[in-house]
Amino acid sequence: MSNTPEGMARAVLEACADCDICRYLMEDTPCLVFPELYRLYDKEVEKKGGITPEELRRLVELCNFCALCPCPNIRADIMKAKHAFIQREGLKPSIRLLEDVERVAKICGAYPRLANLLLQSKWAAPLVKGVAGIHADRKVPSFPEESFPAWARARGLHLLKEKSRRKVAFFAGCTGQHLFPDVPRAAVEVLEHNSIEVYVPEQKCCGMPSLLEGDRELTLEFAAFNADKLSKAVDAGCDIVCSCPTCGYLLKQVLSEGACHSLEHRATCGSLSDDVSRQPSVFGTTPAQAVEEKRTVFKGLFRDEGYFASLDPQKRLKIANHTHDLGEYLLTLHRSGELSTRLGPVSGHMVYYPPCHLREQKIGAPYMELLTLIPGISIEPIQGVFHCCGIAGIMGFKQDFHEISIAMGSRLMDHIKAIAPQKLVTDCLSCRIQFNQLLPYQVLHPIEILRESYLGRDGRV
């Protein structure tokens, strides 16, 4: 395989075309990559023209890492190809600004009234959006007067108390921290209502936006920072809890891919020193020789070659093994009899949308089970992977992706309009932005519904 970006993209195309399963498996999903991949392949096979370097670049740009495809190595290879293109050609200044969600949010959040005024002005908004690479028609959420990190620090949540019986390190995500702080606040209040100590460690963006743009250096910078802070929290007895399914997916699965094949992990888990004496003719004549020879053999067979392989594999695995989606964590408490069920009624017919990165965690839809505990609630889930809101994180903000984003989400929007709910519930705040753009319904995170229910019963959370 060529080490050029085009060669990497070509290798993905040929691997998928050789397998061909996703030609049919993915045809009824909102994935943009596979229809284009097979169109290019068929065009070349039918001798209607070769695949150009520009078409290969465009192919990898279509991937938004929704994780609907069945092969993690394929989407990882697409990201590597994206990174190779960026290394060679660089990122546009507007994209480099847009991909650092936390930095943009902190700058605008420092002067929220001014930022909101500029973004809502019919004269200033087009200029501001143009500089930031945002499509003119994209609605940008208002910046709050107080961010979640400021609220958490004022409550002393940045300090870890050693004596608590059960405690969590809460990872809120950039959108929750800086655009929708009521969501992480609700998470903290619900957890504390259930006698869980909440610790909010210093944290940076999970890295998914920059990963999607092919900016590996920035992604690794964020991931290394978070890995250090979160692994220390685990060592102090914390579980890691995420209210954002994209952050949870990255910390649970993407960050740890390949780490179990590292020599460091294999040495600690015993795979290099298990009863090798039963095979003396293959693995040496003494235990020390056997372990060393086995290490050499496995080093050739298994390698930590994931996107984050340069980071400490033990930290990555530690974080993955202790990370929980917020709904998953609360449902575990409920099933063990530790969740308060003193819940008041909540009115309104609701529809619940489980986002892509929650589905990829393969934990079901924990919030549906939790919300049905609320007296009098009327809520139904949207089912099927063919439904996608289409925003694809920051990609839906980009000038050249906005229209595609709207088209991708049209099927889901039509489905929701046919149901005509009073409220729309989803745990993905990026999806909330898209729903606010395209639908007239109030959009809430499930944790906000739970907090409302607790308030309705006890008058406090």
C-alpha cells in the first residue's frame, strides 16, 4: 500500500470493494461514504473513467465517524488517510478555528452578550460566520451567562473528596460545558440527589471534532491531557461518567483500540508469562527464556497500532474500563436498588431519539427504561439506524457541508413531524442543535426530564 494520502484512501476503497458486504448493508443508512465508494469503484471497473486524487480526497472527507459501518479498522484507516491529507496540505484557518470547539466557546463565553449580539445581528452575523467557516444559514446557539466549569468551580466540584463511598469523575463535553450548561448541571444534581459525590476534573475536548478533521496532533494533545487527568481520578476511586454519548464513545472505545495488544498490557495481564513450561521446545528452556521468546513472537503478531497508540496503553485501558454513559450508570444504580424512585409526574407527549454514538456503545437505550419510571409520562423511542439527524458534529456547521447535513437529516425530521410530539428528548447536544434548526419542538436531554421529575416530587434536587 502506498503511504501517500491517495494510496491510503485507495486501500480503503479496494478493501471495501473486495468485501462488498456494505454495498447492501449500508444502503438504507444515512452513511455518505459507501454509496460514493461503490460509485467510484463501479465507474472504474466499467471503464467509465479512473478514480482521481480529488475524488479520493472527497471520499474520506465524507466520513463523519458515525460508527454505523461494521469494521472499526476501516473507519480508523479513513481517519489516517484524512490525517495524511492534512499533513501534506494543511488545514484551512477557518477549519482550524472551528475544530477547537472549546477554545471558540471559551472566547465567546467570556463576552456572551457581545457574542450573542454579533451572531444575531443580520449585518454582523454573516461576517462572523464567514470568518469562522460557518454556513450563513446555520443557527448558532446562544452563549450562556455562566459556563458549566464556572458553576462547578463555584460549588467546589473541582476538588476530590477522598472519603466518599461512591464518587464519579464527570466528563461533560464541550457543548454541555459551554453552550448548554443546564444539562451537566442537571446531571450533577441528579447524581448528588442519589448520594453520589461528583468530581469535575480539569478536562479538554474529547478530541472527536479535531479527529474528524484529520488534525491528529491536536487530537492527541487533547487525549493525552484527558488521559492523565481521568486515569488519576480512577486511581482515586472514581468511575468516569459522561453525559455526552460522543465523549463516552471516544473514551470507552476509540481511545483504547489496539491498547490490549501493547507489550505493556500483555506483560501485566499475564499473557506473556502463562504456563510456558508446557511448550519448552517452542518457547525456550527456562521460564525467563520462554517469556522473552514469547514476547518476541507476540510482538510480531499483535501490535498497538490504533490512532492513539502513542499514548500510554495502560491509561487508555483504565479509562475505557471505568467509563460509563450517564444513563447507563443511573440504570445500574436502579437495578441494584440504589436509585431514588421518588419521582413526580411529568406531562407532555415525548419522543426519544437515541444518537449514533450511544448505539455504538451497545448498551441499549438506558434512558428509556429510566424515563418510564416517571409517573404519567408518555414517551416513545425512534428506532432504526436509518435515522440520523445529519449534523455530524462540527461538520454540519461547515459551509460546504451544511446542505448535505440538512438532506441527511430530512428522513428523521419527517418521521418526527409525523409523530408531532410536544417535546423531543435526546442525549446528544449536537443533535439538539440540528433539531433546533429544523423542528419547532422543545428539545431536552433525558437528565433534564429526570431532574424535573425529582423536583416535582420533593421540590428540590
